[in-house]
Amino acid sequence: MNRSRLLTHYVQTFFQDYLKDHRGLSNNTVLGYRDAIKLFLAFLARHIRSHISKLSLDDLSAENALAFLSDIEKTRHCSVATRNLRLSALRTFFEYLVTQDTLHIGQYQRVISIPLKQSSHRMMEYLEVKEVRAVIDCIDRKKTSGRRDYALLNFLYNTGARVQEACDLRIENVHFDPPPMVTITGKGRKTRQVPLWQETATLLKAYIAEREPIQDSLNNVFLSARGQSLTRFGIRYIIRSRIAAAINRCPSLGKKKVGPHTFRHYSVSRTMPSDLGSPWLSGGNCCSKHR
């Protein structure tokens, strides 16, 4: 097997056998590794002026890996955190190569030894109760999309769920019997149960009753206008558009970079007793918790 075909073989077995079968990683984690390796190989082809199909194991040098990491920061203008995430994916890939290709062990070890960069931790953006209320109040609930978005934002604020967790949420994971609760599957397939405010439970129940999936077997809670499961990009778009619509009512929103994680990092405590009611009635986000 020539060197180019051998690289292709190792890339395939890394994803198909090693990450899924041996490591047992979730599909979302595997997709993150896929994006990093895809970017690395595409950069490598440009960097050495070769077609990607002609890349070989000899091209996987520490010098080329460092050039890729530099390109991420200087050309793609990504943060140090993103650079470190890409490097972590490369390290995992090269650790796998060490077990498969003894001829280039020294070369691979030099890539594995590339250090992560230290980065300053910026203050996490958060929303005041009045800002969340402004966003919620600007949603037109006469429209189907408005009722969905109203339920979605209440769900995110109530539970502190990650955006992918909201995408993956299925009807059978929402329990409406008192006390209402939702079972959320997160990173590493770990599950947790989060209490729902009665208002959030009522909104979810009403939305689920009227949603129209593209096929009956689709049990995801939050759907797009086409009846398909909402994606991470879809939820980010919803949040951006709802924030933009509320800026005139609440100008302070225009000074903040708000995304799905903003709701996650400044949500009401999961242990908030249900008899206190929703944040709109009890005075708001009284028990913030970073998770």
C-alpha cells in the first residue's frame, strides 16, 4: 500500500474503529474530531501545494502541525481556545498513529508534545432578568414559530441545557406528571434530571401537541419549520434573531454577545422548588449557577 493510501486508511480506521468502537465516543464528539482533522488535511494540501488525495504520512510533521495551528489564529482569526481544541484533536489522532505506524513514531511524538497555549479567561456574558423578559415578550405567540421559540427559550433558561442537548431532546424525556421534570443526555452520554417550572412544562406540552414532524417516527421535541429536528445552527439563528428584535425595547442587549451558552451559564438553579413558580412571577434569576 503506497504512503497516500496508507494515510487514507488510517484516517478511516481512526474514525470508524478507534473513536467509535474502542473509545465509545458519542457522535457529536466524533464530529468534532472530524472537523479538526478535515481542516488540518485541507490546510496541509494548500501549505505544501499538493492535492489532498496525494498527502502521505511523511507530510504529518510537527512543523506542518505548528503551521496549521498558526493559521487557525492568524488567518482564520480563531481564539486560543479554538486553537487548543484543534490541537487536542490532532494529539488524539497522532496518538492513534503511534500504535499503527512504528516507522514515524518520533515524528508523531513531536506533534503530541506540542503544548497547549495559555489563554486569559474572559468574563462570561449573562442576561439580567429584565433582558430575558424583553426577549421573551417580543416573541409573537400567534405564530407557530413564535410558540416554538417561546417554549425553547423558556426551556433553555429554566434548565441550563446545552444547545446540542436541546437539539437531541426527545418527547419521552419530558415528564409532565407532578413534579414536572426533564431527563437530559449530555456529554459522554451522561444523563441528568432537571426540574421544570410549571410554566415551562405547560409551554412544552402545548408545543408538543401542535408540532408537525416530517415523519411520525421523529420524536425530537424542537422542530424546524420543515418538520425536521432543529440543529445547533438553527437554535443559534433563533436566539440571534430574537435578541435583535428585542434591542429596541432593551438597548443593553445590543452591548452583549448573546448565544445559547449565555442562557446556560446564567440559568436558575436546577433545584428551585416548583411552588416558587416561574422567574417571571418570583422575581427572576435568583439562584444563578455556573456549570
